[in-house]
Amino acid sequence: MSGGSGEPTAPRGSERTKRSEPKYILLLALLLGSQPIATDLYLPALPAIAAELGNPALTLTGLTLAFGFAQLILGPLSDRYGRRPVLLAGCAAYALASFAGA
């Protein structure tokens, strides 16, 4: 956004207030914590995975790579379509995969 003088203008008060509401701050913190929580929940299961599959290092590597590559794919998608649709699609995919895995 720019004003008539060519200088950028700050977001309107309602836009700034909406983004800094506590519920958005809490949601962002929870989303940023999803990767470390997933790893911490996964690590105690490594002995059982090793007994069942024989190579738990591959599954841990797959988990880490999935988080890394998802950022490369979902980042441009969120730039194009907005963060909310991409986030909702990701949460839906996660729920479906969890249901299928159970």
C-alpha cells in the first residue's frame, strides 16, 4: 500500500488489531510447536518401530524430510492462495491420515 506521496502506509487500525489478537498469537504458537511435538511423541515409539520394521532411522529421517519438503511446497501455495486455505487443507489431510493410520 502506498499513499499519494509514494510512501508506504501502515495497515489500518482494525487490520493491525485483528492480527495481534491473543487467539491468533496462541494459534501461531501452537502451529509452530507442531514439529517439535511430533518428534517428541515419535521418539518414545522408536524401540517398538525398530522391533517391528527393523530400521527406525529411516522413519525418523522420513518424518524430518516431510516437514522440510512440506515447507518448500506449502510456502508458495500459501503465497498464492492465502494461508488459511492451505492451513485448513493441511489440517484436513493430517486428520484423514491419522484416521487411516488408526
